[in-house]
Amino acid sequence: MIFRNADATPVQMLPGLVRRTLADGPSMMMCEFTFAAGIQIPNHAHPHEQVGYVVSGRVRLTIDGESLDLGPGDSYHAPSNVPHGALTLEPSVVVDTFSPPREDYR
């Protein structure tokens, strides 16, 4: 199946944070997140395994208590049920893949 970015519905999750669900299937989902600078995603955990890629900008990511500043081309893995959060240091675009898909993002 082919999904076009132009067909992905933008959803404002918070002021300065927009999500687009780019593609999904029975066992995984890919989402694009566009952030303004200074957006804080509080530490949280969920049963979905999450793998992400920083397309542009700079993001301070914390996974299981370890923080690191990431830039374009950097990626990360948040295992299921492990606390993680983020702070955008500048306007950023991040692509995340979730397995299994997040029903709340469909």
C-alpha cells in the first residue's frame, strides 16, 4: 500500500506540536511530528516499541533516565514500557515508528 504525505491529516497535539500519521499496517505505524522550539514531552511510557529519526532540528531526548541532544540523522529506540520524554531545542521534525500501532494515532 502507498501513502502520500499530502493525504496525511495534521493533528495538533499541543500548541506547537503537529502529528501526521504517514502509514500504518497491522503490526507497525509511522508518524511525522513537527515541533516548534521549546516543546516539552513529559516522561511517559507505553506498551508500544518506538524507533525514531530526527529529520531536522535539535531534540534533547531522555530514555530510561539517560539524556542526549540529537540532531539531523540521529535516531533512537525506546523499548516498550520504558520511560522516555523530549524537549525540542529548536524547531524540529521527527519521524517515529511504533509497534504495535498506536490506536490513538490512527
